[in-house]
Amino acid sequence: MPGELLEDRVIVEDPAEASTLQNRGSFGSPRSGGGLELSLLEAVYLAESGRLEVRRRGEPVSMRELFRAASVAVDPFEIRYLVYRDLRQRGYVVEERAAPLDFQVYPRGGAPRKTPAKYWVAARSERAVFDVGELFDRVSEAASVRKTLLLALVDEESDLTYYAVRDAEPKGHRSKATLAAPAVVYFLGDRAMVADEAPAKALHDAGFFGKIVGRRLQLSLLETAYLLKAGLVEVRNPDTDRPIGLARLLREAKAAQPDFRLRLAAYEDLMDRGVIAKTGFKYGSHFRVYEGDPETTHAKYLVHALPKGHRGMWPEISRAVRLAHGVRKQILFGEVGMGVRYVKLERVRP
């Protein structure tokens, strides 16, 4: 089937052949008066699969020349083409979209103007910047029209990894903690301790705070700050027994952990949602999060807090998603700004 290369598109003039491409794969856009206009992504795919012979002024165009023309016209052609090709080979009908997204994908057996699109797809190189603000924007846009956002990451060996991205609203069943009287907590530098057995047990039972070690209760600095704000503890110097106020505790905690305020904002938000947040250090994240009793249930989420406007690299995200999948948990990234909003990334095979 011949097609004429004209700058950034290929024209199939013959109405019968154009109709075949439209009916078997929904390729191209019909032209007034007959024929079909193909994008260069479509033309390369069809030429590569032997369904299209591309010409220029009547002379055959080699695959090398066609790839060169596409690389000049489409940026970044190779990344977008690898994703387009893979989705087509999986049996999907794929339409190109304007930036910042790349494709609109219809379910197998579906077609434009007949069935709703299933996915919005963004094609990215593994070397692209992970921009959390942009990610939330794309998720919101997709959710507003009931589409699933897929991120298609292309690695340096041209293998593809797909991530489904969705908003997340973690919620749990924890009741608000109460105590008959504030527990006395001693500040130990990088953690804190309730030394007396009775208040230690009462505080632990009130919301699964800390860890019982012998007859004492060890608290993290995040738990200590949270409890002090809530009026459930008094923090004291272990040497002088003098009280330590919130401002000083926050200064000391930040000196021990520079991103303490970021983590505290995320921790407070999670606890206010009724979940129970514990350290995620063993899993390479900030928190592991339980919907119920951590002594009888497994953590459902791993949560990593990011500052508003965070920009990182995709290999970091890939590691986090892969590890969470390996331990049967969901990974959430929480953007900390005026509040905290969460997005879930899940590795999928479309």
C-alpha cells in the first residue's frame, strides 16, 4: 500500500486502501474527498510491519530515511515510538495527543468515536525528571474524565515499564488517643522514653505509640512531637528533669534529622486520617502505614513524603515501587504543601 511522505505526515490517496487502514486498526485521519492522513508514528509502524510503502515524489523512501524524517519532526521520536509500537502490538488502538500527554488508548476491540478511551499515556525516558507537581496535575486531569493515567518509562535497553497512577486517600480505624493525665517523656537526643511502666503501657495502648522495651516505652521523635502537640505528654530533660517545650524539641529534632518538619507534616496528616504510621526504614521509605492494629494486621501502605515542587529521578521511584510490590504493599508518595496529598504508583501490564 503506497503512501506519500509530505514533511510531517504521510498521505494515502487511494480511498479503498485508506478505508482498509481505518477499518483495521483505526489508523490515520480521513481527508475530505477521500484518502487518509497518517502521522509519522503511524507511518513508521505500518512501514515496519510491511503494511505501507512510503514514497517521496514517486521514489521509495527507505526505513532509514523515514526514521530520520520522523526523528526531526517528532520530539522525542524514539521514546514515543517505542511506547506507541508496544501498545499497538498489545492490541490497543492508539491516538496521539498534544503535550504534556502523548497518547489516548482505547480498549481492545474499541475505536475512536465508538468507545471511550481507557488510558491516557505519558511516554518518558528513564532519564527524565520525576516532577511531583506535574504528576499530580496529570492525575487530576485524567481522573476528571474517568481515565487511568499510565506512565510508560523506557529504559536504556528500550524495555518498557508501565505505572498506573491514581490519587490516594489513606484512611484507618484508629480512635483519637486519650489519657487520664499526660505521660512524662524523657528526651534522649534521637528518641524519647517513658520510664514508668504504668504510663508507658497506657500511652502505648492509647494509639499504638512507640515500642515497649522491657517495662519502658521508646518513642520516635515524630511520635514525641505529635504527642506533645496533642497535650498527651510532657517532655523533660533526663538529667535536670526540666521541661522541654515544643519549639526546642523541634530544633533538636531538626538537628538530628534535617527533613524532620517534612516528615512530621506527613506523619500528622496520616495520624489525623485514622491510620497508624510507623517507621518505614526497613523498606526504604519514610513510613509503613496500617489501617488497623499493627500487632494483628500487616501494613497496607509504604509512604514517602516529598516537598512541594520536588523534582527527582525515575530510578529512585522505580526502586520504591518495585520494593513495595515485593513486600505486597502499596507505595504512596505524599506531597507536603499547605496540606498533604497522596498519589499511588503501581506497576502494571496493560
